[in-house]
Amino acid sequence: MSTDSSTENVLDNAEAQTSTEITPPVKAEPYAWYVLFILFLVYVFNFIDRQIISILANDIKADLGLSDADLGFLYGTAFGVFYALFGIPLGRLADSWNRTKLMTIGLALWSGMTALSGLAKNGAQLGAARIGVGVGEATASPAAYSLISDWFPKKMRGTALAIYSAGLYLGGGISLAIGGLIVENWNQAYPGGGPGGLVGWQVAFMAVGIPGLLLAIWVYSLKEPVRGLIDGIPAKPSKQPFKGFTQELFAVIPPFTLIAAARRGGRAFANNIMAAAAIALIVAGLVYATGSVAQWIAVGIGYYAIISWATSLRERDAPTFKLIWGSPAFLYTILGYGAVAFIAYSVSFWAAPYAERVLGESKSAIGFWVGGGSAMGGFLGVIIGGRMSDWLRERNAAGRLLVVMFGLLAPVIPLIIAFTTDSVPLFYVLNFMISLFSSSALGATAATTQELVMPRMRGTATATFFLATTLIALALGPYMAGYVSTRMGDNLSVGILSVLAVVPIGLILLILAYRSVPLAEETVISRAEEAEGKAFS
């Protein structure tokens, strides 16, 4: 067995790490903060385009004749599955190609698809546009996490990644405020539809999508740092950067997965077919039980693709497989955070429709209070949580996991009260608290995943991390809340509260992560060397 020819030798990196000629910097350069600011803006736009469907949900439901389960599918599954799948080959490309160019292309794609969402005439067309947004946005975080990790030293990485991640909450909040204002003003000015027959929710999609095309030009101007140099283990530039991307694409995107499996031999092909058959049976059962055909076919494709990719990665790049899929600490961390994201995504999408439908609030009020509260709470939470995770990390090798546990448990009581109270002011305050608490876990988790792999693997590690936040959290959380609501007669309160079922599972996973992360981080290089040695034996 041998690793892919484009894979850099781990032993070279290990030798570079011990070289006395390389002294890693202890502070970030001013240019690093400039890069971080632009990446932060990119993430703001990322979540404006992703989240704006929340404030538009009730209008879309009425105009296109959709159910709450359909809305959960459009927000979560249609976007999330393809975001996750394309994040893998694009994450690999971020490990081998120019990351600023990759992000430029992705930003232009998802901004254009967001604008095209405004032309949708039915749920299928809107679903197709959401898939395009997912594919484009899959470029952002693998490239950004890798860039940030190469611009900032380890002791500042949690804070830097938290600042970047704050764009998630600011963008989500801005999307509600902008969307609410656009829809109300447009529909008041053109009650029967404006130019071209466009109504408010369609114009809102266009208004937030087009500016991203201009931001893409700014992103293109950023410099590309040397990978791993800031850690004292510079990686050699890949001679064939797109070869690995193509291989990952064939390994994860059906039906190319069958070709990739067949190339690895008859046994690999047979195993792939059996995995596909098993998933198809599970999907058929879920479709029969729920009646949600598109939801479970999309999820089934996602999980089949991940199985295909992971088994392929084990043969093509043994060190990367060992440090990601072969690392219990890594898996416990991302799956534990997946429970946090399961709840956070559900609340972030359904809070605005709930306030409008159940509490009778206007879109403009929701945009200001829910959007502003979520943005402020998320921004403060992710910054404070990231800084606290760095502080705890200096005193405890697994200290960052304590912040992730807090992000899982602290929102539970506020969430229960928020979605059962009749008090509008109390709902807004509790929504702020939920965002504040749950967001604290993100920077800590991101930094942990980056420190459990070699520098050349960071893009792939980020893509794998986002599998937990998409195929588990985003693809299932909002849909589950919407499905339960639909089954209970459009009772959003019961639907949203149902997502708390994941809390015990997440807590167990995070406790296991807390116990295993320190040793895993200490043995990163030795485990990579061992895996590479076995691959060449």
C-alpha cells in the first residue's frame, strides 16, 4: 500500500519542526490582523446569504405553498448536505492550492446563487439555488481556518479563529435586520409585486447577494503565507495541487464514488456497494415513516458519500486518515460540538418565524431585536469563549473542551423558557442569552481541531469538522424542529423544544473528548509518522 504521490512527506515536516534554523514567531504581524479583518467580512457575508431565509420563511411558505418541514429542509438539508460534501474536496484543495484564489471563486459563486434565489418560482428552484450557495460557501472556512493558522501563532489561534467565527453571528443578525426592512418596505411600496412581478422576499435575496461579488475582488488581493512556517514546520508546495482535489471529488461525490472504489479493487467496490445498499434501506424506512422524500434522500447521499470518502482516504493518505478519522479525540470533539450546533442552528433559523407567527411581531421588530440580539450575543460569546479557551488551554491541555461543554449546557434553561413564554421582551432577552452561551463553544472547538493535525492537513480537518455541523446539526436540527412542528399542527414551540434531546449525547461525547485530547495532541507527529511508515511498508 502507498500514499498518494501528491502527499507531502510527514517525516520532512517533523524534521523541519526540530530544526534550529527556524524560530516560530511569538506575535502576529500587523498584516495578519488585516487579513483577519477581511476574512471576518467574508464570513459576515457568508452568513447573511445563508441565514436571510429565516426572516423570509413565512412569506416563502405562503407564496410557494410549503410546510415547516419543507422550510427546515431548504434552510438546513438542501444547503448543508452539499456544503459538507463539496467541503471535502475543496478542503483538500485548500491544503494544496492558493487559498485566497479559492475563496475568491467560492465567494463569487455563493453570492451569485443567493441573488438567483430571488428568481425562484417554486420550492424545487429555491432548493437548487440553496445547493449552489452550499457549494460556494464550502470554500470559505477550510481556506480561512488554514490561512488564520498560518498567520497567527498557536497561543493566539483560539482568539483569532473566534474573531473570524464572530462573523457567523454578526452576519446572521444583519441578515434578519436587512431582510425584514427590505420585505416590509418593498411590499408596502408594491403590494401586488413590483418591477418584474418581484415581491419582497425575492428582492431581499438579490439585495444581499450582489455585494458579495464586489468583496470577492478585495479577497483576491490578499497575500498567501507559507504553510506551517509560523509553527516552525514549513510544508513544501504541492507540485500537483489539483490532483488531490480531483481524487477527493471522485472519492466523495456520487456516482464517481463507484469509479473511485473500483479503482481500489474488487473488495473496495463490493464494500462500497454494500454501504450504499444499507443506507438506501435506512433512507427508505425514514421516507416511509415521515413522508419526507427529498430530506432523507439528500441525507442518505451525504452519509454514503462520507463513508466512501473516509474509506478512500485511508488508502490514499494514511497519515491524514490516522489523525482525523482514526483519532477518537478528534471525532469526540467534532461530534460533541455537533450537538451544540444542532440546537444553535435550529434556534437561529426558527426564532424569527416563531416571533412573527406565535408572538405576532413585525418583521422590522424581529430584525432589530432577534437579529440584533443574536448578532450581539453571538459576537460577544464567540470572542469571550475564544479568549477563555486560550486562557484555559495554557493551564490545562484539555481546557478548551470545558468551554465547549458550557456552550452545550448553558443555553438549555433559557431555550425552554423562551419558547414557552408569552412575554415578547423576555423572549428577546432569552434569545440573546441563547446566542451568547452557544456561540462560546465555536472558537474553542475550531482551535482544538487545528491542533490535532499536521499543518498540511488543516483544510481537510476543517472540512471534516464541518461535517458534524452540517450533516448532523444543520441537515437534521432545523428539519427536526420543522417536522415535529408540522406533525403537531404547526406548533413551533414543541418543534423547537424537541431538539434538546441531543444534549445528553453531546455531553457524553465532550467528556470523552476532554479525557482524550491531551494525549492525542502530544502524539500528533509520532502517529503521523507511524501511519506513513505502515503505508510504505
